Amino acid sequence: MTAPQNPITRAIWDGTLPIKFSLDSTEAAALGAKAIVEPYFIEAPRCSYFPLWTSQIRKYFVDMALNFIGDDAEIWYDVDGTPLKWHYPIGLLYDLHTGYRPDSNSPPPLPWPVTVHFKNFPADKLIKAQAIDATQDFFMSMIKEADFLRNGSTKKVMNLSKNDQTQLWDGLWSKNYDRFWSVNYRLVINDGQMPKNVPMRIYLPDNCPVIQEPISPVDENGNQLTLGDVLHQVLPELFPSPLPSENASASPVPVIHGIIPQLEIPIVWASQNLCYPDNFLHIVVLLGI
């Protein structure tokens, strides 16, 4: 089966972020750096994960005469002193930690400055299992969780052949859109059936707990809900109406993949077209400017 020719999922897949990785200055001397270590720049897919880049980043700094003999699981990243959760997609981390509103008049903070650490892993804040195998396991567990929310079981994922399940991860890891979406399309479209619930997570500022609860895509009369309906239902204080506010800049907005989607779009359509590769609709809510 070939991947669907969907310009929206394709644009999301091709979205990238320029990132500037700098070595933590307090660690440089302890790791044998004799001079200032120049930062490392990459253009990372928004849908990727930091552990998929760790070996490449490690090689750069070790080639710069850094004395590090540990394994990749000891390497971690932070932004402004806050450790970055390696099991979150890179694009989600950017939207969450920069708090950048696309409707503001200021330019986005790019390249995104990220600090690399080779010591003092914060085990109280991060799971110390960020090797590629652990990332794959976590990614597949999210795929199964999304399937369970849609259908009340994980049958659709479990009924995939072993090759198809492997192809999902290989497509993501190798940045191959056709390889990934030729399999994932079957899960997201859900055989044309209305899902029981929409796989979605909502992230708020100031380290608030992530909101994940069963969200039906229809109301009690069977009418399809919009993104605005869902945000109004889950966060009525922030979204007192399912419709856009007249004073847009002073009102909270949802950000998905670095854009502010229209509140009028059906939530099922959003789930099928704007989800991350783990099949969750990850929504960052940013407050008014």
C-alpha cells in the first residue's frame, strides 16, 4: 500500500527546526576541553526525537577532544535549566518550552538554543533509558495507546504484521514519509469508522500536569465536535466559547506543529491530519500576549 498524497501530513512530516547545541560550560573543563567548544548545529525534523540525534551530537563533541567514555543514555539536554523530556517529539518540546506564539510580532527564537550535558543526569526529572531502543519502545506504546483510545482495544495495531510494525519505526527513524504513512494511514483513518475517543494531550504553561482524558468526537446528539468545542469542554476558563475570541492577541490559543489552527475544524479531522507520528494530537495552549 502506498502512502496517501495528503499535502497536510506531508508538510507536517517535512517540518524542521534549526537547533544550536552548546556544551554546558560547567562541564567543559571537567571533560577535558582545553578551549571553547564551538556549538553544533542541526536541522532536526519536528516529528523526530532527541535520542535519534544523540550519537551524532556525541561524536561531534568527542571529536572536539571531549573526554567522554560513557554511553548515550547518560547524555541529556536542557533549555534555560529545564531538562527536556526525550520521549516528547522535538517540535512539541520547542512549542512548549519557547512559548512562542505564531501570531506575535516578534520573530521565532531560531536557531533554538539547547544545552548538552554529559554528566549529572537528572534521574529525578527524566527517565534514564533514552537509547534508541527505549525510544522505539516508548513510541510503539504511544501508537498502541492511541489505537486503544480510538477503538477500545489495540487490535488494529496488534493485527499489523511484524514487518508493518517495524516499518512504522523504520519510517520515522529514516525520515521516510512514504514508508511510515503507507502503514500508519490504516490506523489513523480507522477503516472510516468514527473513533470512540480522540487521542489527544493538552499542555499548559508553568509545568502544569498534562491533560489527557477520554474525548468523544461527537456530542450527545451525534454531531461532530470541533477543536473549539473540545477546548471549551476541557478548559472552559481559558476557552469560555468554542468560537474564536474577538480580542485574539489577549486570548489563549492552541498551537500544534508551530501553527495556530482554526477552532472551527472538526476534531476528528484534526486528529487524522495534525497528529504527530505517535498518532496523538499534541496541543500546546499558550496564554495571551
